[in-house]
Amino acid sequence: MNSPKKDGDDDVPVKDPVKYGELVILGLPKRTAIYCSVLVSLSVSRYNGSLPSGDRGRRKSRFALYRRAKANGVKPSAVHILNTPQDSKAVHSRGQHSISFTLSRNQTVVVEYCHDNSTDMFQIGRSTESPIDFVVTDTSGGGTEGEDPSIAPSTISRFACRVVCERNPPYTARIYAAGFDSSKNIFLGEKATKWKNPDGHMDGLTTNGVLVMHPEGFPQEPRQGLWREISVCGDVYALRETRSGPSRGKLAEGESSALRDGSLVDLCGATLLWRTGEGLMRAPTLRHLEALRQELNASRPQCPVGLSTLAFPSLPRKRQPWVYLTCGHVHGRHDWGQRSQRVEDPGEGEGSTKRRECPLCRSVGPYVPLWLGSEPAVYVDAGAPTHAFVPCGHVCSERTAKYWAETPLPHGTHAFRPVCPFCSAALGTPGWIRLIFQGPID
């Protein structure tokens, strides 16, 4: 792995910097490694699905984007039509950012970019080279179902996308497919999907695409939007027939690449949640979630079988509440009602090797431990933790559970499915269960 970039004049945050927002990795799977360069200030999150070794050093699960001390944004300037490789080399030697569109062996269109002192640029991708601010690696491949994750290649591009933020209010952040490499170039080869727009400017798509979903009314009354694909120049298109299909979708007239509070960005192997600085000020905090945990424990819920008082620990422990996912009755861990039928679906919960019969209502189904969801950014309200995702058992508010259970995320080449935002477990139907606690007997 390359060494992280050293702090320079452009990298030192000013006193009381403007916070554009945060990018949060949804449902961080155990095989996904997240790194961040020292260029951007970081906020450490307590992901339920954090890496096995925890968030350490450059391995993070969320990233805060601050206004830089000096702008590093770029904008299109000159356009060159080149007919020989020598011409292309001459253009690239100037040290400017550029995007190269290879039309044939004998013709390349190079769009030069010049400095833009009104924007800041942040880059995201799998590469560990210095131009990338957020290194996101999905070692599970995120591709074909049934693929061996230990040998499947990553489907996240080395230079996947870039976020460009306006340095002045309202600090609009826009998403663009592809990022500039170490030679400050974005290269779309002869086989890449690219075209010339009616106004004459070139544009294109990356191999596996950058998909975006902008919700309406997030988080107060959130409603899912349509998944779209973002081009290299930031235009918005309907999805291709398959993730890496050769033909672009139809231009989505009137739609923008500007990120909203709650926007989702999918990189084909990792999905990022964008929270604006203003949205984060209204969102629950870790301190608020801790207060909800203490309030729930103060109600002294009891295990109907062992008659012991249940409590959600501040750290994962063996003694914690468990739930029957079929009915929602909450118990302590016990050996009641074990069935000999083995669970074939590994997604039915940690420790659930057998189906269980609830001693209160006799319903039969998975029996899993409950975990309080501890990533504030995914909450749509500050409600009490009354519901759990099925099959993983992560606990959150009712509105939060229902929103994410109704939000399909890209999966594979053309499928979509809802997942738990805390651990990425695929959700069933309806994907959540209301928890039924028994109060203290005394």
C-alpha cells in the first residue's frame, strides 16, 4: 500500500472549517476495507458491521468533507482533437487535469481542465494512489451470485468517482463518475461507453457505473427516488439494461447530480450515504442513542422464561436480549424450544443453527440476539428503539426500520434488494419486526 499523502497547504483545515457533509458506508461488510487519506478530516463511527480489527488508522467507515484551506477544484477549458499518440503526449505533459476520449486508434478527444477557485474536489475509489481521498475496497467482489468471494475481483473502479463541493453557500455537492489518476487524467478507452452530446461536448460512463438515488423529504418524510446513473461530466441518465451494458440509458431531463441529504451513491461493491452538514446537525447523535439505550434498560424488560432482567449492553456481550423473529417476543438467551430442523439460510441470524419455538405464542422461527443500531447517520428520526431488522436483529426506531426495508440497493448486475443499513444483511419481507418486551413482574 502506498504511503498516505502528507499534509500540505491545501490539506490543513482552517480554524472552524465549513463542513460540507459526510459520506457514510452503508452496512459495512466484514470483507470490505475502508481507508482514508489524511487529506480529509475524519469522524470515527461505531459501525455495527465494522471491520473485524475495528476502525484503526486509515481504516474508517465514514468521512467528513471540510472546506479546504485552498481550493483544488477544476473545470473544463480547452478541447483538443488529436490524431497521433505524439499529440496526446504533448497535451498531457502540461500537468493539467484532462479527460481523454479515445474514439479510434487514430483519433482522441482530450478535454483540458483548469483550476477552479470556487470548488473543492474529493475523489473516491479502490486505488491507494495519492489522488484518491477515500479508498474503498470491496474484496468480496460484489458481483455474480455464487462467486467465491476469496478469488472474485473487486467491482469497484480504481478511480470510481469524485465529489465537487462549492466553497460558498449553499455549499452544493455534486457527484461525477470517474476520478483523475496520478497523471491527472481520466481515460475512456476505445471500448468504453462514450458519446458526443448535441452541444458538442464529449461524455461517457465508467465500466460498472456510478449509480445515485436522491430521496424526497429526507429525513422528515422520506420517500425513495429512482436510481439513476451519473456520467463522467455529471449528467443524469436512466439505468442501462445491465450494470456494465454497452448502451447508455435515456437522459433524465431536469434531474441533477447535486447530492441531497440522504442521497445514496452506489459504486458496485459499496454504497455510500451522503448527509449534508445541515442534515447532520438535525440527526441523532451517539449521545442521543446512548440515552435511548439507558432509557430502554431503565424500563427493566424481563425474560419471560428465565425471569431475569434484560439489558442492552454498551458493548457486545453474551448476556443480552434475544428475539424470536417470527413474533417479536423478546427473551434472554435460553435453550427452550429447539427444533432439529437446521437453518439452511446463513442470513437467519448469528448463532441460529436451529429453528426455535417461542414459549409465549408457540410460533416457530429464527431466534437471534438483538443489537442496537449505533450509526446515527442512517436514522431518519430520534424515535425509541422499538423495531428490529429481519434477519440480523439490529434495533432502531420504527420509521428508520420501515424506510430502509423499503429502500432497494443495487445488487449484482441488474438486481435490487433492501439491506440492513448497519450490517448489509439482505432483508426479507417486510424486513422488520416490532419488538414485544415483557415488563418487570414486581
